[in-house]
Amino acid sequence: MRIRGRMYRDISNACPHGAPGFNNAPRTTRGPLVRAWVLSLCLFGASSNAAADKLLIPMDLGQTNHLKAYGLAYWALQQNIEVEWLLNYRGGAFMMDYVESAAGEGRLRDVDFKRIAGADAVRIYAEVEQGNKNSVRLEKAPKIAVYTPPNKQPWDDAVTLALSYAEIPYDVLWDEEVLAGKLSEYDWLHLHHEDFTGQYGKFYRSHGRELWYRRQQAQYESLANRLGFSKVSEEKGAVARAILEYISEGGFMFAMCSATDTFDIALAATGVDIVDTVYDGDPPHPDAQAGLDFSRTVAFENFSLVTDPMEYEHADIDVSPTTGAQFRGPDADAFTLFEFSAKFDPVPAMLTQNHVPVVRGFLGQTTAFRRSRIRKSVTIMGEVSGTDQVKYIHGNVGRGTFTFYAGHDPEDYRHFVGDPPTQLALRRNSPGYRLILNNILFPAARKQKRKT
């Protein structure tokens, strides 16, 4: 397989123990260092004390619980135990100094790990030096926020399921907190399956008469009015712009399913009414398409709106099956992860760590991204081979980054409204869920502001 990688200058020999001073950078200045940080990730930041015994957490096919392993790594960071992420070594293994408390925590979580002597650690470092591998230092547990509605929705969110199962703590935020500037307190933000266009997921035709839908619409309209907006679409657009500002100033944002394309649609439609009467009481602008400004978007461009209010689709960004005959199944819709240079392109290498190169497909309101609608500056990390479908992308915005992962639930091919949540205790080695948790740990590799 061809290794994808931008040919960044390899300065690992010039900086064998990390990049001094980055740890002290405040949020407003550490963000601009994203690209410089990519250049300066060094191979062996923690190898100076390799003589000590190490705790190795393999992440290959031999791991008993991949998802809990991420939680163990996060727990170690919370205890101020530095963790090394060994990219492309045993499926993206984790290694840290051996302490009995970490070993005990690993046993409680049923995570496979091994105590290795310092000499064995040296041999691992030597192996990581060779070929397409790298060692990235994780230093601090990122503070996590999940943007999710306060009322219970009749569907579940894969990210909150993953966080809960992995025992990784998070805070819940909603529109009031976002518009009040609370995002600046967090390192990583996940967007629940929200419709930022103010069209309630375009569920009107299928669920418009159901109680949960009518309650949601009433609650959203009440909140928008209370916050000083005349329409939900205007309020959601303001939220999208606040999130964009958070990313631009150095935040890490992750989104799945409809939160991906509707985020960009809402940004492009700033100041333009694209919402039909059944959603906001008045018709859209007669030439809404012409009013879109693609310079405002982060991932997609030149897309066409789906203006029919009864069609369960927002734009031609998404590639989703529309009839039962097109539901091919998770194996037929499987997507392939690209292999990136761990030394020259460590960011997408981190985000694609897995124990298998092919992940079973799964549907969603936004199932896959149409390749022709993706900005050239965006990194494609996973695609359905031989098709126009892209599943997993990553990009930079200002001083921060975003990652979009299409589909609803990696372990439920067709997750319907009202279906019970996936039991991750039965899917604890899920490759699709691993991609979510790669994103959780990704911010830990970038040095955080030191509290005073």
C-alpha cells in the first residue's frame, strides 16, 4: 500500500527529547503551532528513562478490549503518567512507565497489557525507528465537551457511547453555553448529530406528527426566542459560527453524521434563508442556492442544496442509499483507511491507527461524503474503494483542526430512530469505534497550556 504523507522536514534527530517551550504556550498562541508541531513531533521523547520497566498496551489483534485501552491511556494521563503512542507498532500500542496503580487499573478494565523490562523497551524503540513507525508523547488528558441537546433524543450518539464505555469523562454543552463563550474552556469538542440548518434533520415527512418531534421543535423555538433570534435557523447559524471561531482559535472539533455537512451548509448560508415553510413558517429565499458563500466553509465547497422540505437530505455532499435495493450491507460498504507516514505526517497517522486496514460500513443521514465536494486542502483518511464515497476526513482551520466521520453508528449498519443503543461491551474490539477514540487522544499529543 502506498504511504500517504506530506514531505515535512524530519527534524527528529535535531530534537530527540521533544520541543521545549511548547508546553507553556497559551491557547491563543499554541494553536498556530499546529503545523509546526506536526513538523517537530520527535521519535523518542521519553526514551531517556528507558531503563525503567514499562507497561505496554498492545493494540493489535491480540488486544482483549481495544476501547477500554483508550480509557486506560486517558486515565494514566489524568494521573500525570506520560504515555507514548507507538504509531504503526502493534496496531498503535501505548507504553508508559510501569506503576502498579496503572497495572491495577488495567486489570479492572480487562485491558491486555504486559510488563516489560527496560532492555525490551530499548528494543521496541529501535524497532520504532525503522520503517513507517513513530513514537508520539501524550502529556495531558484533554478536557472534553460534547455538544448535545438537554432533552433525550430518540436516537443515540456513537461518541457519547464510546466515551462512556471507555470511562473517559466529558461535559455536556448546548447552545446557551456555546454562545456564552464556554467552549474556550475545552480542548476537544464533539458535535452531536445536530442539524445546524434549523430543519430538525428534515424529519418532517417521516416523524413530523410524533410527540418527540413536536416537543423538540417547540423547545428549539423557545430557546431561539429567549436568546434573541427570530428563527431557529438563525440561532443555529450563530452557534455554528461560534464553533468555527473556537476551532480557528486552536480548538479540536470532531463530528459525525448530519453534524458534518449541515455545519458547513449553515456557514455557507449565513444571511440566506434556505429553510422551507414547514420548518420556520415562511418560504426560503427564491434564489437561496446563489446566495451560498463557500468561502465560509471548512470542508466542503460547490455543493447544491436539496430544497425539497420532504426529502430526507440537505445537499449533494452526502452519498446515501435512497432505496432498499441500494442497501448493500456493511461488508459491501466497507471503507479502507489510508496509511500515512508516521514520521512525516503523524497527525493523520494518529487518527487512522487501527488493528485492521478495512472497516465495515455503516449508514447515517450523512453516510459518506462526495469526493467532488471536498476541498482540496482537506486530508482524506478513509474511502469506499472504487467509488465516489469518502468516509473519514481531517483538516486545519486557522489555528485548530476538525475531523469529520460520516455515518451514525459504526456497529449498527442501519440504525433507526428509536432503536436501542449499541452495547459496546459486546463490540469492545470495534475498528469503527476505535477511529472515534483516536480523536479523543489526539489533542493530548499537542502540548497544553500550563495552569498557573
